[in-house]
Amino acid sequence: MGKQPAAVIGVGQTHYKAKREDLSIAGLCREAADRALADAGVGFDDIDAVVVGKAPDLFEGVMMPELYLAEALGAVGKPLLRVHTAGSVGGSTAIVAASLVQAGVHRRVLAVTFEKQSESNAMWALSVPVPFVMPVHAGAGGYFAPHVRSYIRRSGAPEHVGAMVAAKDRRNAARNPYAHLRQPDTTVESVMASQMLWDPIRYDETCPSSDGACAIVIGDEQAAALVDSPAWIQATAMRTEPTTAAERDQVNPQAGREAAAALWRQAGITDPLREIDCAEIYVPFSWFEPMWIENLGFAPEGEGWKLTESGQTEIGGTLPINMSGGVLSSNPIGASGMIRFAEAALQVRGRAGEHQVDGARRALGHAYGGGSQFFSMWVVGSEKPAA
Amino acid sequence: MRDVAVVGFAQRQMDAFDGSPTMVELLVPVFGELWEQTGWTKADIGFFCSGSSDYLAGRSFSFVSAIDAIGTLPPVNESHVEMDPAWALYEAWVKIQTGEVDTALVYGFGKSSAGQLRRVLSLQLDPYLTAPLWPDTVSLAALQARTGLDAGLWDEKELAAVVARNRATGAGNPHAVVSGEVDVADLLAEPMFADPLRRHDCAPVTDGVAAVVLAAGDRARDASERPAWITGIEHRVDAQSLGLRDLTRSPSTALAAERLDLDGVDTAELHAPFSHQELILRTELGLGDDVAVNPSGGALCGNPMFAAGLIRVGEAAAQISSGRSAKAVAHATSGPALQQNLLCTLEGGR
């Protein structure tokens, strides 16, 4: 039968906030799911299967919460899958849902991801001591700071590039009604003046802790024909490597490079910088923008920061990045990857509102997780992929 | 749909594993067995997919350490479900159906002994209304068993007979952690554990790992002389809230079965961690007395969480590949009181 075309036909997001005390975990997921279904013009009866994704269960203290969520997400009597691939899970969840349609198994699949960080203690959950495993007592920032330092040393990037990313993303977030941190007055100077947390990462260069959920409906060709401007899934890729191995390069991981190469190949893209109109990239700490620009092949190694410094990653630049404000402005961890994938879809559907990139026809959604070792990414476009 | 077969299967089961909760020490030799069975290496695998639970390991990201078992670089195409690996097998089957890959290695691991399993599993319940009361899984299963007893659907003797039969067949399975001939009368003389369940009505707390290799078409024939072809695979979930369910039934199993052709099934591997659950499953699947149920001894002889469902598929496939079965059905369950269920039919020669 071969791979079937699949498209994002509905997107739903909650407003991302530090605390959504008005909603339970189920209520949070339902808010996003209802919006995605409404956007797709379908109801729960039209959904064939549900895929749930979130980061570690220890965050909220609910083991396999999809079992409890089955009723709230209309999954009773249907297939229900639960994906967990660390920080990349939001992206992986979208890819698993897409594969159910591409395999010809289902017509419409609902994918829902969430994190309710206000009911969770991520620092604790990430700091349980494990024999024979390197402790991460300082949370994610403590883990990644040495990689950032190494990037700056290797590339010779000027110190303010990270601050530029943070200021851009916070300004972009001010155009996105769903974003958690909406701070249009953020400047390079104000970021540089914020407290140093994990040298060289300053407070304003880190992601917030958010409550939130994101949902998408993926449909087959027939389902896509019923909606305006579906976002066609032109390529997907996932790659993994282990956390610790002497031959790993955690600054520019091989898994990310190979995932990107596979992605561009599948999408028929030879010059990503020219052929991709905008990108939503997983940047939880500002410096990961230039680092991933290189890892994804948008710029040669050591030169990604130049794209950022020249302003080309602003909306209106050659390669706008994180038009929604990115992970730096909203971070419900389990959903953060899917938000990237969903925002890429909104761009090529022309539905990104005030943060729309003019004429976006092809966009990248990207997520990573673990110790920079899990990568998931997709390319969506306004054109149906060639058979 | 592409023809996809199980071409390799390996497992370990034990009372208590004296090693890391990620069980890499067991996964490495199990993968080694798969390479021997198939003649393949890591480079032949298009997709890796695992199933496990952070809560069993008592830490976040236990699957992250487990991928060490795959080896270092080059990176692999890989995914993970926070579920029994039978659902990872489903994801891998779907991946092969997209045409992106032709082969997959599916694995799962669980160190149930690391905590108090029945209490750990109560964290699967509604976190606001039910979990704070800490109803444990054995007690919930006992409620389910009581419901059936009161409805006259089974009696204690039938439950004991299920245990005796599984333990007897399990005697032929080197991986079983409990097995052997037992008298129904002796079983009934045992004290109650969670009334009306006796300890032997409940699967033993078991540690273990399992791994399966899947392959499509000629790749399957290349790896195995007798591939066990997956002729159907379906899964469904029920509502969790016990007040919304008829606990004597398993609607999700029935719904999954509706989509499969179970005619001619001669062997069934059922993932029933409690004796009465086997009776529920047999009814929903319409299995007659002529069907060999649990040649492995089933979950009552060993139930490594986050491996046991995949082991059912592997054991059913082994029956096909050995020629002992012409058509088998494998079943996996997850969640309290059979909330979520997966079925997979397997056949030989094509």
C-alpha cells in the first residue's frame, strides 16, 4: 500500500501559565483536545485512536496518567498509546500519531501532550540519586551549562548572542496569546543584567516552568480534504544515542545531525536554509539556538551564532526561529516538543496570527531531550508530499 | 498491510534481580541471544522501541539508561512507550507498515521487586479522587473476583483449577519462577490473601526483561526458518473508574477481538495476573476447551511487569515457530483490573 499522506488538520493549545489552578490534569488536557477537535471541525466520535505524551511520570506523581485520562480524552473503546522519550516526547508523540495515519491504520488520530508543573517538582524528580549514574542535582541547567560553555569556546561566539536569542524569543512571545512569559520590553541589555544562574546561562536565558497542554489532530488524505489549509507532513525523523559514551559530542550530537540529514533527505531538501521558511526549535536555554542551527545543518559548524547575531532568526529574517516565543517563553515540558511541531503547522496553514511569517510554506518542528541524545523533528508544508 | 513476523525472542525472569533498575545487565545478553537467533547485528535493525515504567525503577528516565544496551554510536531510530512493551511491539509494527523500516527490535524491562509493587501500581489511579486512598492492585483485583463470585460466574474451585493448570504447564518452562503439579484441594486449603483471592491466585512479583525482533516479508524469511507471522494486532482501553465498569467483563478485549479473526486459534497466551482474569478473557475471546491456554504457564508462573505482555507474544510466536501451533493468539494487559488490552494473532507458513 505504501506510505499514506498525512496532515495536521487541527491544533489546540491551552494558555501556558505558571499555575493553572482552575483545572485538573484531565481538565488541562481536555481544554487542548477540545480546541484541536474544534479546529479540525470534528468530534470525539470521529477520532480513531488517541496518543498521549508527557515527560517523566515522577513529575506529577501519577504513574501512566493516560490510563486515568482515557475517559477525559474520549479514548474509551479505542486504541490508546502513551509515548515517553524524555524532553523530545512532544515531538515523538506527534510522529507516532502521524505514523498511525501514514501506515494506513487510522483515518484521524488525536495526539495530546501536557505537563502540569505546578503539581510537580521537576527538580526533585530529576535529582533522585541512582547508583552508577551521574547525578544531575542542579537540574537541566546545571547539566547543559558546560555544553554551552564549550560551544562558546569552540565557536568564539560573542557573549551577547545568547542574550539576543532570549530577547527575541520574549518579544516574539508577546505576539502569541498562548505564551507564558509575554515580555515585549526584554532587551539584550536587560537579559545581560539578569542574574547568572549556571555560568554562562543567566536567569533570563532559561525556560520557565509552565502548566499547559497541546493537542493536534492528524488526518489522512480524505480527512484533510475536509479542512482549510491542512499542514502536510512532508518528513519525520527520530534518532537516539546513549547519555554517556566517550565518543559522544554533546555540543553537536551525532543523533541530531543524522536525524536532520534523514529529515532533509525525506523532504527532498538539499539547502535547508533556503528551502525552510521558518523553524520552531527546542531552545530551553538561549544558546541552544545557535547550537541547533549548526546541528540541523542550517549553518556550518562554528557559524550558527552569526545567523542569530545578524538578526536573520527574527520574524522577517532569512530563517525566523521560534516565532511563538519558543520553549524560552512557555515550557510545559511534556508538551513543549509538540508545541514546536504544532506551531510549525500553524505557520504553513497561515494561522499563526501576529507571529505569522509571511508566505511560510515549509516549516521545521524540532525537539530534543535527555542529555542532548533524543531527537525528533518534522517538516510540514502547504503542499502535499510527492508520492 | 505488509506481512510482518516475529523472528526472534529472548527473555529472563526471576524473583528478584540483584542489579540495576534499568536492567541493562540483562538486556545486553538478551540482545546477544537475538543476534544469535537472527544472525543479525544492531546494523540490521531499522527501528528500536521499548516499553518500561519510571515508577518501577523509582526514578525518572529509567529507559534512558536502558538504551545503553543498544550500544553507543552510531545513533539509532528509536522510541519508547511508558507501557508494557507489547504496545511497543504495536508501535514497531505500525512503523514497519509505513514502509520506513523493514525490521525492528522491541524490548521491555521491569524490576518489580524494587518497591512494593501493589502500592506502586495504585499510583495509576485517578490522582485526585482514588489514588490518595491507596487502593492497591491486589485489592482491586479481589473486588473484581468477588463481583464474579457474587454473580455466579465462577467459584473458588474454578479459580484454583486455573492456578493448578497454569502451574502444571509452567513446569515445562525454564523461565517460570513458580510452577509444578499442585492439587486443587491443597490450593483451596491455603489462607486468604485478599479475600476471595489466595496468594496463588495472584501473579508472583517478578523481575525480568524480554525482547522480540520483528521483520517484514523477505527480511523475516532471511532471519528465521519459521517466522511467526502477525496476522492481526489490535488494542483497546476501557474507562478506569471502577464505578463505570462491569468488572466481570472486559469490553476492551471484546472490541479488540472483534477486529481479529480468531477462528481456528489452537493456542492462547493470556496475560492474566489474577486467576479469575483468565476466565474473563477466555469468555471475551470465546476460547473453547480445545484451545491450549498458556503453554508457558502464563503470568501466574511469572509476571515481570513491563515485560510480561511482550513475553505472551514471544511465547505464542515460539509455539508457531516450533510447529506446535498453527494459529495462536497472544494477549497483554495493563492498568487496574484489565483496563487496557492488546491482542495479536500469529500464524505460520506464508
